[in-house]
Amino acid sequence: MSNHRKAGDNMIRQNQNLIQIQYRKFNCNIERCCYYFQWDLDKEIILYRLQELIGAIDNSKKTSKFIKKGEIIMKNKKILKLIVTGLAVATLLTGCGSSTTSSKATASSDTKVKKIKVAYDQASKPMSWLDENGNATGYDVEVMKLVDEALPQYEFEYVPTTSDDLLLGVEQGKYDVGVKNAFWTQERTEKFIFPKEFLGLSSAGLVLKKENENIKTLSDFASAGFTLAPIAANNAQYTIIDEYNKANPNNQVKLDTGDAFTVDVVQWVNEGRVKGGVTIEGQFDKQVKAEDGQYHNLANDVVYNEFAVIKTWPLFNKEEQELADAYDGAIKKLKEEKKTNELSTKFYGKDLFEVLDKVKR
């Protein structure tokens, strides 16, 4: 063993009583951990000693573990995060006690993990919902969990709530960020931070009676002279129709502003009160296609025709620009690794990212 490696090995041994290890995430990446705490020591030493320390601290639980490709992988899936604090890393960085790296090490040892409240719509399956075991899940939630894994400086806490409370809560600072299959609107940019990177994609379409299934687009709907179910002006779906009408002044969709945030589109269409309504595919599947859906008895009477795929976004509180920037870096990598594609297929039954090059908003 070289003098440098031996010095680092000894330093970890001597300071192991200063190291506090909290298990927070399984599959914690050591390379990311080293980068975050500004370590520049031979990775094999860090891996070996951290494994040794974890074994000593958790010996009573006899946690099974092994090392693979720079990661410590725990079989206990409740592990959420690995945080190492209080380690004097000056000698580890240089092996010669540099004063510059000493200050850097001291700063890193004082690093705190910031807890982030992530609000999610608890009844918006498959985007986000509270499952039968009381766990947060859905496309939006699972992507945010992967983002959390990539950001050791944060710990996400998922708070189930309603769509209305989410919007108000994030705006007022009750929550740091919210996910609800949210579309971009100009009005929302005045209340929330929209990051550079979108969260996912959502299919928007028309609910129609079976007899009108030939209506495929908003243009078709407008040309037929049909009336659309009312949409509240503060609903992003209203913005989509309004944008279409402004772009097509000679073939506008008949649209009334609703008083309620949400209109029961399927019910209105089925009763003949309107010829069609706007919804998202996930909501239609939940209500109509699912065997336990509220309107599954209408599965042969109403149809869903997609007219657009739209980007969805997390909404950040106006004071959380640093968090939004960190999110951007994390999710950009997840997209490159096709993790978002996988989750889209899992929760929507198809990879919406395949049509990303055709998405206009």
C-alpha cells in the first residue's frame, strides 16, 4: 500500500468515532457521495472503510450488504440516504495536511440535509395517488423519488393533498414543490417557479359519445359546431382551448367558463348536456376503462380521442430556485438514462416520450 493510501486508511480509522452514518437510501452511489463531500481519495479505501463502519454501527441488525461498481447496495429497501458528517478530510485529500483543503473539509462536515415537502395530488391515478398501503406512488411521484436519490443534500417528504390545496400551499410556502400533472400557463409563472426541465408528458383528449368517435381533433370538434363541457378559467385545460381559439379565430371551439375547478366530463357527455369534454387519458382510464371505475358501465358508450401530448411540470415555491436548479440537473440525467421512459410505460401503458419531437407545448 502506498504512503498516501496508508495515510488515508489510518485517518479513516482514527476518525471513525466522528462519522455518523444514517441510512436513507438504498443503492447510494459512492462516487456521488465522494463528490458531494469533496473527497479525492482512492475509492477502494472509502468503500472498504465505509462498509466496515456500516457493519459496526448496524451489527445488531446484521444488515446484509455487498459492494458493486462503486455502490454500497443494501437489501433493506427502507434505506433512504447515506450521510457522512464530521470527517476531517484534509489528510484524505492530500496526505500532507494542506490548509486550503482543511477549510474545505471543515465546511463540508457542517453540511446539513434540507428536508423538502413535496405535495402531490392523492387522487390523480396514474400520475399520483396514495396506494392501498398508504404509500405515495404514480408517475410524478416515482420520478421525484429518483430525483431525490440523486440529490444527497435534500430529503423529500411526500405529502398527500388535493389539487386546490397543492396549488395554494406551494404558492404560500406550505410546500416546497408540488406535482399534479401540471401544465404550463403564463398565469402560473407568476405564482410558481417552472424549472428548465419538464417532469413528464400527458395525453390530453376529447371524451365523446361512441357515435361521434370520428371527431379526432379540436378542429374537427369546432367544425362540427359541438359544445364543450365548461372548464374553470384557472384550469390549465382552459388555457389549451383558449390558445387553440386564438390561433384559429375562424374555427373556434364553443367554450363556456365553469365555476367549479373540475366538471364531471364523462357524466356531462353521457347525459347529452354537451357533445364533448376535455380530459387527460389517465383520468379517463381510471373512470371508464378500469373495471372498478366509476363509469366502467359506459366503456362501450363513450370514447377518448387524444388530440395532444403535453409536457407536465413540477411547481416550485418562488423561494426555491436552488432546489429547482438541482432538480434540473438530476432529471436531465434521468431522461438521458431513459428512466422517465420506463416510468411512462409502467404507469401509462405506453412510452409518451416516443412522440416528444412532436410535442408543441
